[in-house]
Amino acid sequence: MKIKVGVLFGGKSVEHEISIISALQAIQSLNSEKYDVIPIYVTKNNEFYTGYAVGDIAYYRGDIKDLLKISQRVLLVNDENRVKLIAYPGKRFSRYYVDYIDVAFPIVHGTNVEDGTLQGFLKMLNIPYVGCDVLSSAVGMDKYVMKTVLKDNDVPVLDCKCYTGNQYDFDNEAVVNEIETAIGYPVIVKPVNLGSSIGISKASDRAKLYEALDTAFCYAGKVLVERAVQNLKEINCSVLGDYEAAEASECEEPINADEILSFKDKYLGQSGSGGAKGTKGAKGGAKGSKGSGMASLSRKIPAEITPEQRDTIRTLAVKAFRVLGCSGVSRIDFMMDTKTGEIWLNEINTIPGSLSFYLWEPVGVPYGELLDKMIALALKREREEESITYAFDSNVLQGVSFGGAKGSKGGSKGGKM
């Protein structure tokens, strides 16, 4: 019997559209002989929809309202130890039950979805789900918390400063003065919990620093500031596994059009299947050209680094993945100073764009097999959690009395606990 996989994508995130691309790529590559795939689109208002149109990229090129009109809004409900998709709103004499899913596969990016929010919802439904759990998702999304955890575990990261919107609004000059004293120019300013290079700026003087902070605070309530690495080379590596065992993919070197790899560089490039034309190892990318997700980014695979540097980065990537308690597939981004040879971990993407499939094919793991492994890890975690005791019978409530009529003031007087 096939496993019913609910692929969830979209959500209330500035990376909403990128999630759609990543998810529909994955749906095309899931083995139809092993899985029945149920696409579940999450709107920007966090409403769930399913139907034939939801799984077809053509319907997203027009007005989303037209897509929703021909799709079925559903609620996910745990009923008799099975997560069912129930039609909403229910209509008289209509069929409420739409379908069910055995495992959830969230392919979402950004705040409100990738940061543990959706993972917590799925955990409450008692359904196995692919990828990082609530804690590792949340830690991975918050760049400042991530840095502190990694630094405490001897993973090299750049020192940084973190500020809230209230701090900046109260005295923006004091914030700027502290950055100039503690870090100096040039600096990188970024929202603490966003990906896809959204809201990230480089500042080389005071005026640009104000501008960069203003921009970052448009997208997040907290921002992170760190020094800009001179002679920068960016190297990315994916990791597959869980807390027990994990392995690293091939390394890539993104080719950015500017000093900072922008949202446009990542997702709106003109290159086609899986990388820049003529780059090594770029075979096997997703079909399509413009807008095909991270697979369309111009890159060098393998990265132009020494074997020793490759080993260092892959080892650090696996260590960081396991320190953070990740599961499934993540992409870990590094920075290197080409003059000094220093390497720092920049950030982790717990659900990377295109699930980083283009980094696994060069090491002999085709996309379909990668998805199989991710689903197997989700089912493994579910079996492990089923062996843990989360509740036990007790009579503690039998002796509780709040002493007094319902709703009366001071009803807790005389109560026994």
C-alpha cells in the first residue's frame, strides 16, 4: 500500500513564492510507485487548500484567487490516529472528508513556517513530518541564537551584535556608535530570522549603515550586524541525516553578481537546468529556466577550493548539523577569506531552496532517492518518539478543590493542592 505524503508549501512568509517552486519540484520527483502525493498549498493567510490545480505550477502564474476558486479549502484534523483533510466550510449534504495523509512533508521557507511554527502544528497533530523538529527549526532560523550555540561548540562563526527595533527606535545614534566602535567598517546588516538574502545590506560608512539598518528593520524585529569578510568566497554544503548519523554533499561556490548574493541572483537568474552554463557538475537540475529556484543559481560545482578546504567545510557542516539537532536535509553556508584561508559558518537553511538536490546528484544521490531518505528519517523519528512516555495515569485531580461557587471572587481560597 502506498504512503500518502502531504506536501505542504507556501505560508505567511516573504519567501512564499520560493516555497511553491521548491515544493512543486519535489512533487515531480517523488516516486509515484511508493507514494500518493497530496499537495497542500498554504496561503499567505495560513489557509490550507488542496486539489489538482494546487500541484500545477501553471495555475500560480495568474491570480491566486482563481486558483483558490477551483481548489478545496481543508482543515487538518487528527481523527482516530489519522490526519484527515476535512472540507471547510462544511456544506449540508456535501462530503466533508476529502482525504488523509500518513506523513507530512513541509517544504517551506522563512518566518512563520520554517522557524518551528508549522513543525509545532504538525507535532500537535501527532503526524510524522519530514525535516527538523521544532527546536532545531527555531534555532536554525534565529541567526543570533544559532551563532551562540555553534560558538559554544567550537564551530567558527563571526562575532556579531544584535539589536531590537525598540533599541534602534529609542536611540539609533547609540546603536550606530556602538557598531562603529565594536566592529568598524565595512559591516553586513541582516534581519535575524530571514533567508533568501532578503533585507541584507553592506555598509561602508555611517550614512549607508543607517540605510542598511532601516532596511533590515522593515523585515524583522531584530537585526544582526557583523563585519564584512574581505576577499570573500562563499561556499555552501548540504547535510543529510539526523542526530545519530549524517553525511555531507559536494560543495558549491555561488557566483553572485554583486558583493552580496541577492534574492535576484538566487531566484531570478537566467540560467537553466541546475546551474550556470558550462559550470562543472551542473548536470541534473530541475527542468525549466528562469525562476526554477535555487537550482537555477549560477554556481561552480564542485567549488574551486583545495581538497583540505573541502574536507574542513564538509566536516564542519556535519558537526553543525548534529550540534543543532537537525534532521532531513539542510544547507549550510560558509564564508572564506581567500587571502588568510580563514573559514566561518555563516548560516544554516533547515529547509533549503530546491532541497539542495543539485548538491547531492554529484555524489551519486539522485533527487528521488534523496526524498526517500528524508521520508525514512521522518518515520524513524516517529518510531523513536512512540517509545517515549509522555503521560501517565494519576489521581491528582481527584483531590483538587478551588473552594467556592463557580466564577466567585477568591474561589481559590481553601483549595487543596
